[in-house]
Amino acid sequence: MQFSKTFRLFQAFVVLAGSGLAAAEPQTIRIGVIGPLSVKSSEDMGLSIIGGAKVFQSDINMSGGVMGQQIELVIRDDQAKPEIGVAMAKELVEKEKVVAVVGFANTGVALPAAKVLQESKVPVVVSGATGASVTKTFMPPAYPVSYVFRTSASDALQPIVILNDAIDRRKLDKIALLHDESPYGQFGRQSVLAELERRKIKPVAVESFKVGEGDMKAQMQRVKESGANVIVVYCLGADAVTVVKTAEKEGLKLPMVGPWTLSQQTFIDKAGSSAEGVRTSVTFIENELSSVKNQFAVNYRKINSVSRIPSAVAAAQTYDALRLISLAIFQAGSTEGPKIQAALENLAHSTTSTVVSRYARPFTPSDHEAITENMIVLGEIRKAQVTYAYKEDASSAGIMRTKAPAK
């Protein structure tokens, strides 16, 4: 009997000690990562958002995490559908209790999902979607405090870089604009036309097409008849394949330039030789000479077991988004949404291990865009790789392009 009583006391001691040890163990900091993982038209971006996040997780956790806590990624597939994006955002907030979210590749998904996060006071750093309205929608006076930030290049900026190349540097001013009818393509169209209007230039042709449209012969015939000397494309990579192949089939040999979606693996692989010479506005090129950028690419390929990054831009921008969030958590000394938001708007220290840029106060209460025009360069597809379109950009690749200090 005495032995039995002693054994029960020992068991109780072990349970109590075990529970004490468990309580002492640091909890993880949970961050949501959302992207389209199962839709061919957007898969490159989604996989790269997740892949870039995994590189960050490996780096930060090997260095001790944040505030002594490991970073845990809670990954969700939005399927490039607005209603799924909204459902996933709600799940991350209500069920998974994440402290922040990064990702979103599609503007049409980012807008309604970001509204969920905004109203839940959970900071989100959009690292893929580029529609100009993504951040503007949530800024004052619409909301007194915005929880929506971005590390991707807004479509208010990309058309400027695209037209600087076509008009100013290559003297091609007979613009034919081809865009898809998705929210992304429509927002892109608006931004390109606004920039052309600012320059007092009228496009010679504006043609639209449905996402997934297989026959663009009619649009190409009208472009040919317009006398265009350059084509500006605004669509996802999969549809850009149809654009370049149809142009080639119709004997329309014109320079072509478009946004960052043309830098993605799907477009390059499926377009094949038709993609040669196509230019694209990007914030990151996988084969950069910079040691930090090159190391990121090497780590990405190793951690994700791939030979190429499907969307190098999305991967790098997601890595940077997570770096900025982790810095904000550290500065705030808290994982509370309002405190992380306030720290993001007032980061006191410059970053030293980001990929696209060295950020010194990337956000302010009136500016939630980390990327500025000078951080965007023109890439050109040569031999199935994205390279620098201009030698001077390649020569300065090791110099981090940074945002001008806030006034």
C-alpha cells in the first residue's frame, strides 16, 4: 500500500513538473501566408510566395526567432478566387490566431481579403498583387488607421517604368495596349492610359481579351492595322503566351513590354522562342550579382528543391515583407496587431538582410508602399532567362536601390 501511495505521488509530481515545463516553453509567433497554389494561371506567384516565406522562416529561426520565439508559417491556398481568399483570411484570424499576414498574388483576391484583415486589425503586407487600389482603398479618410501595406511594385508605378523604356529610351510612341479583363488587367489598363494622358500621347490601339482566351487573331489584326510600333501587355503570364504566339503567327514583329508577370516561369517556358526579347518591369532578377540577392536565390532553390524560382519577384518581395513584419514585432515588443501596425509605420532601424532593397522607414502613416519607382528595373528575356535590359542596371546590381527618406 505504501509503495502504491508513493508511486501515485510520484506520478502527480511528474505531471505537475511536465506542465510547468510546457508552460515555460516559448510559444511560436504565427504568421499567415496566402497565395494561389492550385490554379495554373497564378501558380508561379503562389508557389513563390510560399517558397520565399520558407526561406525567411529558415533564416529567422536559425538566428533565434523574434523575441526568443520561433516563427511559424500558417499557409493557405486562395485558389485565385476572391471568395476563397476572404474565407482563408477569416480562418487565419479567427481560428489560427495569426498576428500578421503576407502574400496575395491577385488584385481581385487581395482587395476583399485585405478588408477582412483591416477590420480585424491584423496587419497584412501584400507581396504580390500590384493593383494601385490595394493600399489606397484602406488609407485615411476611408479608415482612420490602415493595416494594409505592400512590398510589391504598384501598378501606379510599373506603367511609368514601362513607358519610360518604350517612349523615352527606345523612341517608340505608337502604343498598342493589350490587356485582360480581370481586375488586374483593368487596373493596369487604367494606369497605362493615365500615364499616356500625362504625356499627352494617345494609344493607337487598345484591345482586351478574356482570361484564358485562346484566339487573339482579331485583336492582333487591329493592332497591325493601327500602325503600332510597340505592344504594351497587361495580363497574367499564361495569357501573355497567347499574345506573343499570336503576334508571331500573324507576322507582327513588334517590341513587347509588360509588367512583372512576364518574368514568370510559365510565360518563359510556354512562350519559348516567342518570348525572346520581351521586356518586363521587375524589382528582382534571380541571377543578380549582389551577394545578398544571389544567396537568397541559392537558399530558395535549396530549401524548396527546385532549379529555378517560378516567380523570383514574388519570392523576394515576400521574404522582405516578413523581414519588415519581424522587425516591427521586435520594435513593438508585442504581437498585438495595433502595436505591429504602429511599428511598421515608424520603423526605427534600417534593414540589413532584405533582398529587394535596404529599407529605411519604408512606411509612414500616409504611405504604405515600400517600393518606389527607382527600385524597378527593366528585365529582358534572353535564352529563357530574365536578364537586365540595360548594361548600366546590371553594372549597378550590387548597389541596393533605396527609397528616399520621408520628409
